[in-house]
Amino acid sequence: MSHRFSKQNQSSVDTAYRFGKFELYPEDRLLRRAGRAVTLQPRAFDALLCLVRHAQHLVTKQELMATLWPRVHVSEANLTNLIGALRKVVGRNTIRTVSKHGYRFEPAVLSEPGVRRSVYGKFLRAKELTETRTIPSMQMARELYWTALAEDPNFAPAWAWLGRCCWFLDKFSTGSSAKGELARAALERAFALDADLAAAHQFYAMVEVDTGYAAQAMERLLKRLRVHPDEPETFTILVQVLRFRGLLRQSMEAHQRAIELDPDVTTSVAHTYFLAGDYAAAIESYGGRGGYYLDAAAWAALGETEHARGMLRERMRTMPLSELMRALLGSLAAVLEDKKDEAVRLMESADAAYEPEILVYFARHYARLGNAAEAARCLQRAAKAGFVCGPETLAVDPWLSPLRKRNALAAFAREAQALVRDAEAAVAGKLPELAG
């Protein structure tokens, strides 16, 4: 990663990676612990530098061996011994083994060379707020990203995360009129600074799928896997992209690969399980995310109406929700309370232009209320907006059973099956099989 600065700024930027009690100076090839120099063999220093540069991300064995022994064939035992020696220096739990793939540097890096420490601190705090995924936290994060970028306009990761933040706010904030322009501009700036930045590719795919370009996102990400076959971020976003194209099995496989590469990663696989009719798995996998709608909908699908209704009412009472999320949770609660008019009013008032998946949930609500025609229209709108509710969901979802009796749904199911077949053909042979 490179950052460009004017001469007057160069003296104020950091020169080390800092983690725990350690400081790693690449230019001086120096490691300090609590201010004291630590002796490392040259290859051990190079290995540590490679791991720290990709902190909290997988570094494959192949990448490490190519870095350490570029023109020499050595056995993996050499690398294993080297990592063992490094752990004695920086801590046993600092470097995690990712079985069959490589290693992952665990500690958070609090600064990096070429970036002002104040900028990096703001960036890390903004990332924490972004991952909370509430409107207030996203608004605070956006201001921190802007402040950091005002100090360092060439910090590509901050542009990428700003793009992700702006897209969330464009979708869920009341009265947002940007229509994704800021998000796209921020992501394009990130690409201009670092065309290979994994986060930028991941967040840009989020924009693509929500605006009807899931097919293009899938094609681009599959091409990326040819160059980066062990990149957790790519598999993480593919969980969503593949689901949008109706490929539920492949979406689950992408999730398995993502957590195999990074056990701490969070994906949207709960929504995939839900569409596949595995409501227990949806509830279990949704537990690590901020609870909004999906687990309550899954409990309702399992017949636990009172439990689902209580969850929804509590969340609507205590959580800061966008108008769209309030309509989604509120319409489900109204369905469960047999308040048909309220449910319909909430769904009709909702703007799901950038959330085609929510249209599928609305279709379930309409079907449960006995309005099969409106349910079918919601599914058609979702497909037109880029989300394919495939034949598997249509066949197994108990709330969609009223639609299975309609001829109109039969026609839609045939169209959906054709779209799924096209997606299967596009992905065939391009999604790496799970290891083992």
C-alpha cells in the first residue's frame, strides 16, 4: 500500500507499524519491544513484515514462501520452523495458523508507515462505528472518515470505508438524496489510489447488487479469485452476490470458504439459510449480527408467533431504526397480530428501491395475509431490481404456499429457474471447491 504526501507533510507521518508493545520499522529493518531493539534473522523479519502488512487477514503459505525463498525450492517445514521462532519473539497467540492455507497476524495494528498516527486512529475508530451498522454510528463514522481524509486525502482504505458508510446511509437514512453518488465517488477514489484494495472491491459489489448489477459483480469477483484465490473479503461478499442470483448452495459454499480462511469473518449467510428454508440455521448464524428482522421472521416461520412478535415490538421500541427497517419490522409484527391494514400501509409506504431483498420479505407478508397477487408482484419487482427468488425458496417457504396454487406464480417460477440456470452456467468451474 502506498501513500503520497507533500514535502511539508512527510516529517509528520509515522514510520512504523505499531502493535501491542512492538514497533516494526520497515526502512530500518528494526523491531522494537517496549523501546528496546529485538534481534531477528533477515528472513524472520521479512516474514513478520509480510504478516503485519496484512494484519488480521490471511497470508497464504505460497505467498510467504515466495517472499522468503523467491528462487529456492524449500519444504513447508522451513516455513513452519520460521513461524515457530517468530512466535517466541512476538507471542504464541500473535500468529494464528489457518489450517491448510497459511497464517494470520492477530493483533490490531495501530499505525502504519506513511500514515499520520492521528489519521490512522480516526480510521480505526470509524471502522468500529461502521461495523455497528446503525444510522447514528454510521453518521459518526462518516464524519471521522472525512476528518481523516482531510488530513490525508491519499489514504485509500479510508475512501473505501467511507464509500461503504455512505451507501448504507443513502439506503436507510430519511430524506437521503445522494442516490449513491457519494458512495460511488469514494469507492472510485479508493480504486484510483489502490486498484487491488480488497475492501474497495467488496464494498463496490454491495452497491452493484443493490442497484441491479449482481451479474456484473459476480463476474468481476470470480475474475478476482483467479488472482486472489484465498481472499476472505471476496468470498464474504460472494455470499450475498450469489444469493441475489438465486444460487443458494453456492452462497453457502462461499460462506464456508470465507470462515475457513478467516474464522472471525461475518457474512450474510443467515439470509441464505432463511431462503433455503433452514430457519434454525438462520437464527443461529444471525446471532453474531445486530438483530433486526431475520431471526424474528425465522421464529415466525417455525410457528413461534408470540416469541417473534415480542422480539419485533421490543426492537421497534428500543432501537434506532430507519423508515425502511421500521416498515419491515412493523409490517411483520402487524401480520403476526392480524392487523392487515397496518401491515399493508407500512409496506406501501416503504421505499425499497435499493433493497430488492426486502421485496421478497414483503412478498411473504402479503402471501401470509392472503394477497397472493400483490405477493407475486413483489417477487417480480425484486427480480426486475436484480434479486432472484429461486425455485427452491418458492417450493419450501411455508408462507409462500398460497402462491404455489396460482398459475401466475408458475410462469414466474419458470422465469426464475431460467435466471438461476444462467447464473449456474456463469459460475460453473469458477468458484473454487472447498478444501478437504
